[in-house]
Amino acid sequence: MPDQKIADAIMRVMEVAFDPVYGEAWNRSQLLGALVMPDTRFVLVDDTGNLAPHDLDRVTGFALLRRVVDEEELLLIAVAPESRGKGLGGRLLDRAVETSRDLRCSKIFLEMRDDNPARHLYHAHGFKPVGLRRDYYSGRDGKRRNAITFMRIINAS
């Protein structure tokens, strides 16, 4: 059973970080379901960019990842709006890649809607687009949006 305090910290960020128009935020049940799955892990940061803060009340960003064999998928990444612009998203991505490398993963993937401004962050951290799913996402605004899959090679085989 995942630590409820960790789930609380992630949910506090989740609830404010994702625009409800896009329906990207997970609910608590989805989060808890992911956290109990084998090879699912998280990275937490506080407002100063410190990793895995001991004070979970100070968490302002998280990344949630899942490993399958020798590849990882970045399931979610978020920084609370009041903490954006401080490099915390980049810190989370760097740590995710670093720990994926430590786990001997060869690649890390992520998927996002094509109009997500975070694509610049992913490009800046070495992720390249490798796939497109047309009209994959359906927002509460009634618009259909493409999904873009990004990949970064971590350890060359």
C-alpha cells in the first residue's frame, strides 16, 4: 500500500497543476492504483528544487514514471502554478532521466497533447518526437487534440 502522505502531496500538486479543460489530471484512485504497480516510481521536488523533500507539505512538483523491461514511461509531470518558472520541471526531468539510467533503462517515453507548452521543456531536455496519434485527446471544450509521443535515448544498447 503506498504511503498516504506521499499520495496526499502528489494530489495537492495534481489538483492545481492541470487545467481541467484538458482532463489530464488523475484522481486519487488512479494515482493509488499506479503507485501500487510494480516498477512505478515518483520524483518529488520542493519550491527550491530539492529532491524528495522530507517535509511532504512542501512538495510543489512531481514526476510519476513506470518501467517496463528496459524502458520507462513518464506518466505525469507537474509543477504547482505558483512555483513555475524556477526550473523545477527541468529538475524533475533531469532526475527522472538520471534514475532511469541508474535502472539501466535504454529509453524513456512520454506522451502529450500537441498544444501543450511543455513541449519546449521536453525538447530542451533531449526528447524527440517519434509518434503522432491524430485526434487522440478529447477536452471538455469539445476539441480533439493530437497526441505526440516523445522519446529520449538514455543508455545505448
